[in-house]
Amino acid sequence: MGPQFLQIVDLDGNGVAEIVFAHQSAIWILNDKGQTIVRAPTSWWVTLLRAEDRDHDKRAELYVRTQGALTRYDLERER
């Protein structure tokens, strides 16, 4: 089974989109060169992953559903 919920979106607000997907009970975020920025395990299989900028700060937030719980994640900017 391959990656699920693939999205290409700017998570850190730097003008360059990252690749986001769920695979094997984890959320993966890759930079524009395909290098892993984040691999975050989840408590269960991901049933929904959506990235969008709902607070209009130029950085998309991740919304992840597992076992009926919906959780919001923000990628912190590199300093």
C-alpha cells in the first residue's frame, strides 16, 4: 500500500511548497528536494489528512483524523 492523502502545500510560509502525505501510521513532510523534514507517528491509521491556510497567516495547517479524533498541527518556521 502506497502513501495516502498526498498534498503539495506551503506549510512554513516561505513561498516554497512542501509534500505532505500519510503512510504506515505516520505523517510525512518532504521539502521541495524530496528530503524528509518531518516524520511524525500517529496513534492510529490516518483516515483524513488535509492542509489549508484557515487562519490566513500564509502557512497552511494540517488537519489529521485518526480513530474519530481530528487534530490540527502547525509546522513551526525555521529560525
